[in-house]
Amino acid sequence: MTSGLLELCGITVSFDGFLALRDLNLNLQPGELRAVIGPNGAGKTTFLDVITGKVAPSEGDVLFKGRSLLGRPEHRIARLGIGRKFQSPRVFEQLTVRENLALAVSRPKQPWTLLIGGLRSSQRDRVQHLMSIVNLQKRADWLAGALSHGQKQWLEIAMLVGQDPDLLLVDEPVAGLTDEETDLTADLLKSLAGDHTVLVIEHDMEFIRRLDSPVTVLHQGHVLCEGTMDQVQVDPRVIEVYLGTTEDDSK
Amino acid sequence: MMKAFQQRRWALVILWVLIIAAIVAAPSVLPVFRLNLLGRFLALAIVALGIDLIWGFTGLLSLGQGIFFALGGYAAAMYLQLNSSEDLLNGIPEFFTLYGVDRLPAFWQPFHSPLFTLVAIWLIPGVLAALLGNLVFRNRVKGVYFSILTQAALLVFFNFFNGQQKLINGTNGLKTDVTQLFGQMVGSPEMQRGFFWVTAVVVIFTWLFVRWVVRGRFGDVLIAIRDDEPRLRFAGYNPTLFKTLVFAIAGGLAGIGGALYTVQSGIVSPQFMTVPFSIEMVIWVAVGGRGTLVGAILGAVFINYAKSLVSEAMPQSWLFIQGGLFILVVTALPEGVIGWFQGDGPRNLLNRLGMSRRSGTYPRLELDGQEEIQP
């Protein structure tokens, strides 16, 4: 196995005996765009929790750029270059769009530097650029809480990009978006791949098809199969877990 | 636009001139008793500013600020006691002889130095707050559990100080009004006038300092902690560090407030660490308006003034009024008085009374952020 940007080796997560993930293996190469699908309860979100340090696995190891992430607090993992977008948009609602993005692009993220100085002009330009990507320039001084659902989704994606991570973990980016917004989001994620490694978790099959990327199917905490969307869709095991076991047919 | 800005600026200049004039003139206008009360309440406003920083901005509701308040008070009182007891038996404060102590406890020694005392007033409470805070924040104790822990810590300190007669005169506390400073009695009108001015200046500088802290990205991080702390971690920030820092700042401010309160009230005692008093501090900020800073100052001063006026007229009724005030703020004015004025409060009230011009549409509904709908 070639060493990738991110390697999950035999991850098992147990919640009081319930195995949310069991012996999960996954390998991501730098610059790759990967989609992860799976039915409800397949462990998709838990799998992101493990990578970002929110949940500690009971077995296995997570390697990022060859270094183990286990035992590191969330903010250190984030500083190593892993950004995460949550399932429901999580932006800081009492801050303006501009302030949200300023926090994302700020570096270093230490109290003293935040206290004594403002944003550098390169960082201000970056905030402007991010707002133009997600079309929020006119909302720059709005409180994020006043944005629509779709705009919050995009603001969060912009914040994620502003962190300039090597690996973007994107959890259901198009939930609740219009078709047009969904298409734009797909294009945005595709344009990010290459410079960044992007891992997308999504339910929306049309969206995944549009991403045109390798797909990993999770089922009951385990990788069921990997392949292109077309391969995956005809895989009998995938059909089985998505449509339920066909007991009637076997009779 | 430019004109409005100019007007605003002039209004601010006039406001500051009025404030400074009021501070300078207060001693000649107010009787000594009232001036002394005002000075004490301004000292409490310093504590309230710290609470606004940790609660209003960062969302940490501490019910234990009395600890830091009392520590600042004790630091000041210990220096004053030592400063006035050189001629006494063994050169130690008088109360020690009551308990048969003839040697100064070691931790009193550094308080011979005025410089050490000036630093200790804010540094000791600040460091203690940092230690307590870090312990709690590191274990991700949040919300109401944090509040309960701070209250428990308050009770621990209260009981400890109450029981230590041989160290700090226990429940009797340390008196400061009959002590000497610069060769004068601390309780004398001249000294009290001086303390009033010092307190007023410290309040202004504290306000400027806290405002500087909450403006800019540091303040944005605090608000982000209040909004969604886990999310902030994934953005690469360490909330524990920021929370520890602001809790330490609030602790240090409470210490300064405690010291200035002590020299104006004439005594520091474990009564500073009672549970109701620390809850009152939170009420001042809630009534004044969380996250407004000015609200914290006005809340502390006006509620305490009301308290003393009401208590003089109808001694039994204040607790009912205070309780009613708190219920009113929680139910009708969650933003507090200043927050209400800064927000949509006045317009909403006029709307309800049917006295405002109807707006053509909902206030925030705009087409694309720029063009407004014509009514």
C-alpha cells in the first residue's frame, strides 16, 4: 500500500459495545476527491469524528502525512491541516460574515496575536476573495445568523477553505440546498480538489455523480466497496444495503 | 453620512466632558456619606465589567467572583494593617494578640511592601482564577456545571476564611478605616475623596481596557466560544486558552474592585464571599445589559444606589424589589436595559403603542443587500 495523505488502519469505534466503526481501512492520496456514501447509521459521521479527534477509536490508527493523529486535541489536528464542515451548517451566528471568515484565515491562532493586531492586508484580500467565491460580498457585514440556509452552508465552506487545510472533510454540503446551489457546490468542490484533498460525505446521488469521483460505500461501520459511481451502483451488495435484503426473492 | 458621523463625534466629546466634570465636581456636591457610597459602587462596577467580559461576551456564568473580590480586598487590608501596626506590641496587627499569636504569619510578610501589595491586588486573584479556570475548562466543564462549580468554590473559600482567626481574623475580617496611609487615617473624608477619584479613574481605564479586549478578533473569538465552542476547535483555536485568559482577567478586575471597595467601606470580611453577593454581581450585569460594558457599569451603580435608598426608606422591601427586577429582566428584557435601547427595543415599544410610522416592509427584508423596497 502506498502511503497516502490520510490513512485509516483498522479503525474500530465502540460506543458501549455498539460498534459504530469496525476494522475500517481507507487511504486518501494527495489531491484526491473522494465521496463516501452509505445508508443511515453506516458510521459516516463517526468516521469524520475519528479523523478530527472528536472520538477516540478503541483500535486502529489514523495517519496524516505519516504522523499519527491519535491523542491530539481537535485544535491541533485542525492546525496540522485538516478542516471540517459539519452536517448542519455551523457558523458563528453572532459574528458577521466578514468576522467569521477573518477567524478562519487568521494565523497564528494565539490570543496575543489576535489581541494586538488586525488582519494583514494579504489576509483581508483573502477574506474578500473567499466572499466573492461564495457570492457573499454584499452580505459582508450581516450577522451570519441572518443568512439563509444555503448561504450559511456556503459561508461554512468558505471558512473551511479559508483555513487552507490540506484535507477538507465535507459532511453533507448540499443538504437543504436548491438544485442550482447544489450544482455550484459540486463545481466548487471539484475546483478545490488538486490543490487540496477533499473527502465528501453525501446522501444525494445526483450530487455524487456530478462530482465524478471515486466512491467509497460504508455499511455498518465497514467499507463495503470502492469504485466509480457506475461500478458502485450496479454492485449487488450496495443495492442490497440500500434497498434492504430481498427475502421475498429468495423464496 | 459624514454629517451624522460628525454629530456622533461631538456627542461623544460632550458626553466625556460631562462625565469628567461630574467626577471632578462630585466631592463638592455630594455629602461625604453619599460620595463614599458612589465610590464603593464604582468599585463594584469594575467587578461587573469583568463579569460582562466572561459572561456577556464569552458565555461563562461565574457565581464565584466574590472569591477574587475578597482576595483583592484582603490584600489591600493586610498592607494597611501592617502599615499601621509598627508601634503596637510585637509590631503586628492588634487582633493577633486576641488569639495569642505573637509572630506574624509568613504569608503576611510580603505585604509590608506597598509595591508588592499593588501587584498582589490583581495578580493573586488573577492567577487563582487562571488555575481554577484552567482546571475546569480543560475538562470541558461548561454551562450550568461551570456555574455550580464556581459557587462551590466560593463556599469553600467562605468557610475557610471564616475559620481562620489566627491567620486573618476569621469571621471578624480586617478593618481598614482606622488604619494609616501616607500618615492619614484611611477613613478620613480627605482620604475617602482621594479614593473616590482613584476609583472613578480606574473604572474608566478598566472600561477602555475591556473594550480593547473585546474589539477585534480576540473579542470575535470570545463571541465564537459563546456561540459554538466545539466548532471553534475545528477551526484550529484552543478555547481552553482563551477562556482561561478571560477568566483570569475577570478575576484580576474583581480583585482591583475588591481592594477599592474595601478601603471605602472600611472593612474586608468573609461576608464578601457570601453566595447572595456573588449572585447580585451577576444581576447588575443582567439588568444593565450583557455584552454592552456600559450596561455593566450603570447596572452596578444604579442597582446599588437604589438598594441603599430603598433600604433607608423601607428596610425589608429591597430583596423583593431586587427579585422582581431580575424576573423582569429575564422575562421581558433579556438584553438588559442598555441592550434594549441599543437594539430594536424603543421602536418595538412605539410599534406596540401604535405611535411609530409604519415601515413599508419588514425592517430587514431587502432585495439584494443594497436596493430597498419602496413602500
